Amino acid sequence: MTETTALRTAPLRARAEIDLAALRANVRTLRALAPGAALMAVVKSDAYGHGAQQCARAAVEAGATWLGTATPEEALVLRAAGLRGMRMMCWLWTPGGPWQEAIEADVDVSVSGMWALKEVTEAARQVGAPARVQLKADTGLGRGGCQPGDDWAELVREALKAEADGLLRITGLWSHFACADEPGHPSIAAQLSRFREMVAYAEERGARPEVRHIANSPATLTLPESHFDLVRTGIATYGISPSPELGSPADFGLRPVMTLSASLALVKHVPGGHGVSYGHRYVTPGETTLGLVPLGYADGIPRHASGAGPVLVAGKWRTVAGRIAMDQFVVDLGGDEPDPGAQAVLFGPGDRGEPTAEDWAQAAGTIAYEIVTRIGTRVPRVYRNAST
Ligand SMILES: *Cc1c(COP(=O)(O)O)cnc(C)c1O
């Protein structure tokens, strides 16, 4: 953090600019799309590579009342950084996890099975205060969550017993979609009706959750009947569409938050027939100029985008020439001679002529989630438009 601040005006090799005004606007847009629900900004994995603390603060300023993380450690770091007063929830627990710390930090914990329920009630006994527990149902994702039927019946029964003993509060009943980014997929309706059944089962036996929730970004954008009491938006908070088939960010009134750029480290003339980068997978078709971009797969630039990733240099789209190396790659500038230090923009919102993270996802055969999340710690984040 201090490093980022100190370097803000220095000539950086590369930087990921994070537009917090865009993030706040995205949160307001998403809240308007789900007016009956509270909004949880999902800030796991360092806010999908954008910086958890800054993004969490900006999201709360724009009306997010919950913050979501995968691991308890991610939530505890945010609390320790002074993010208090909003609800926080984490869902990825392994045996021996920091249950006591989560209870003391007023973090909601997700429980998917009996081992976790036992550990959290024991921790609550130690702390002398009830845990805030959200029971997770597997309504069809086939990943985390409690199976319907006997498993759910046992988990609900034992959680209600622990609640009666003052060891926990059942604050939430929740689940997660498998195919929300494919509107009309039959699993969506199946998961929704299974969710309603599992919620009704728990409520009929006495559960009084503060929130029931299942919607991620694609469901928040396309499926109002899935909003319930709370929507958990990750990728849309950062202005990226969950899938290009659903629409572009602009179609939903969203704006990408991250712009990744680098300063050209070298511009040079080479003859035709010159092999470029490891393996010589690119050979110059004629006399040309090459630009050296000081970013590589160690920075999260996918090596799979070798020969394909787009970069805006001096007003023109160029393509990665040959292989992306650990720290650098080359673009063929076609005879243009920008000065060393000229900006190479890998991706941004897309409305200044630059490619987008979605373009890189297509070039690498992956999803835009992975492109932004993998941008490494060697790339300083430079925050724009912080409101305070
Ligand atoms: C990551 C995650 C989300 C957010 O998903 P997006 O598609 O990025 O909105 C929501 N809920 C859970 C359980 C998650 O793990």
C-alpha cells in the first residue's frame, strides 16, 4: 500500500489503474437492478485483483451493506484494516479454521456440514459469544453446500439446537448457481425451486434468517426472481460482464474498473525474417519496428495469449508477437516509432480505443474473471477517484 502511494507519480514500468468512481457507479447500478435486496460486494482474491481494501471501502460508500470473501483470512484482514460497521461473510472453511477469530470479528461464517457446525459451536463456547452462521445448501451446483434430504435435515436440526443453546444465530440460508450465466439453462429453475424448498424446510422448523440469497452477478443482472434478500455481486462490481453472451458491460450500465498499461522499454528497427522471442514463433514479415512491453506471465499476462493478445500502442491495436515470456513480450509496431516510455494499454474500459479484459480472455481461451484476478502483485495498483 505505502509502496503504491510512494510510486504514484514515479514513472512506473507498468500499472493497473483502478477507477474507484467507476466501481461506485457499478455498485449503484447493481443496487438499482435489485431494489428489493441488499448488496454484498464480493471482494475475495484481493477484489478480483483490484485491491480488497480500497474496493471494499468504495463499495460501502456506494451502498453495499455486506462484504463477501472466500476465506476467513480475507475477511479478518479487512476487519483489521478498519472496515467495520458493515456485515461481512466468508464461505471457504477447512477444519481447524479461525472460527474464534471470525466470531470475535463479527464475521458471518458459512456452514455446509456437520464437521463445521461442531467446530463453530465449540469455538462459540470458548469465546462465550454466539457465532453468526449461514447454512449453505447445495441446490445443484455440486460443489460446496449441504446436500438436500437427510443431510440438510440433520444440519438444520443441529443448528437449531445450537441456536437454542445460545451458541449461534442462524443469520442466513444460502446457495450458489451453476449456470446463471446461461439464461434459460434448465438447472436455473431447478436450483431456484430446490432453494425455495430447502429454505421453507428450515423456516418451518424455526429458522429465522436475516438473509436468504443465491444470486451472483449473472443472476443479479438477468434473473430478478433470484434476488431474495441479498445479491452477491463479484465480477459486475468491477464492471465486467459475467459472459460476453449475456451482453457487454455497457449493455448493463457497467464500466470496467481496471486499466492495465505499461511503458515501452525499447523500440527498435529490425530487418525482415527476424525471429521474435523464445521459440521464434513469430518471424517479421519484412523490415519493421518492434516494441518491448515489460509485462509477462509473472505479472499474470497469460502465456496462452502468445501471438494473440491485443495491445493499444500509439493509437493502433497491435498483437503480441511470438511468445509471452515471464517478464516481457514484444509487439510488431509495423514501422511506427513511438518513443521508449510510450504507453502500451493492454486493457481498460474500451471506450478510448483500447482492448478490454474480455478481449484478452478470448485471446487466451479463458474468462475475463481470470484475466483481472491473475494480475500479479509486481504490478502496482494506482487508485483514481477515491472519494476521500
Ligand atoms: C465468487 C462468488 C460470488 C460472486 O460471483 P460473480 O459471478 O463474480 O458475481 C458469489 N457467491 C459465491 C459463493 C462466490 O464464490
